Amino acid sequence: MPREPPIVLPVLLSQLRLANPWALLLAKEEGYPLSTASLLSERYAMKSDEKPFARELLGRKPNLWVFRCDQRRFAGDFVIVDMAEPRPARRQVVVLDLKMGAPLVLGGGGAGVQLTHAQDAVEGVAARKGVIAPGTPYMLATGDKDVILAWLRE
């Protein structure tokens, strides 16, 4: 049985210029053959307002690291980590699910099943050495890209 791809992949501003950075990332970071990586990359594809959201967030807040969630695993759209805190165990973490036209809702309301496995996504980030500590608390948030961006800028 083939191994499951990672639940999260890092998003870099430079990657967002590419149509499909995920296949290259899966091949490079996870060692998948490019053909397999290309098939798996659809799990991380950004739709509608997700790419503009990530581009604007990374462009304006370089202290925030963004991780794209596997869209088949019901773990939200992104995990955001505030790297301004030098201690990984104290970094603020938000798992969010973008909802076009929706108000900001903290705690995950309005996401339906989309944040069911948010904890798994946070653990996926914690598995990346030096980002956050295992067991780091996190917050859930849903809403339109503009209201989420405004909230994250505060």
C-alpha cells in the first residue's frame, strides 16, 4: 500500500508564482517519483481565493509561516504559525478554513466537517523540526479571506 502524503506542506511566496508547486515539493521533500507527486499534488491545489490569500499574507506578514493542508483529510485550508516567538512551544498557531463571503468565526463554527482533523494538521507541522512543539495549542478560525487577513494583521 502506498504511503499517505503529508497532511501539510509549507507554502513559500516564491512557490505561488508556479501553477503547481506541490508536485515539485512532494518529489523534493518526500521523495515521491514526479509522476506520483503530480497525481498527489491535486490534494493541495488552491482554488478561488486561497492563492491570493496566501500571497497577500506571506507578502505582508513575513513572521507568519503558512502550511497548506491536504484537502482530502478534513484538516482545514491552512495552518498559520507566528514565528516571531523564538520558543516553538509558545508560538501562536491558527488552523483556518476560508469561506467566501463569511464573517470571521473563531472556534471553527461554520466549517462543517472541514476542520475535523485540524489536530492532525497541527501535529504534521510539529513533526517539522523547530517549527512548533508537539502539543502546541491552536485556534480554529473560519471566514472570508479579507476578514481573516484583517484579523491576522491585528
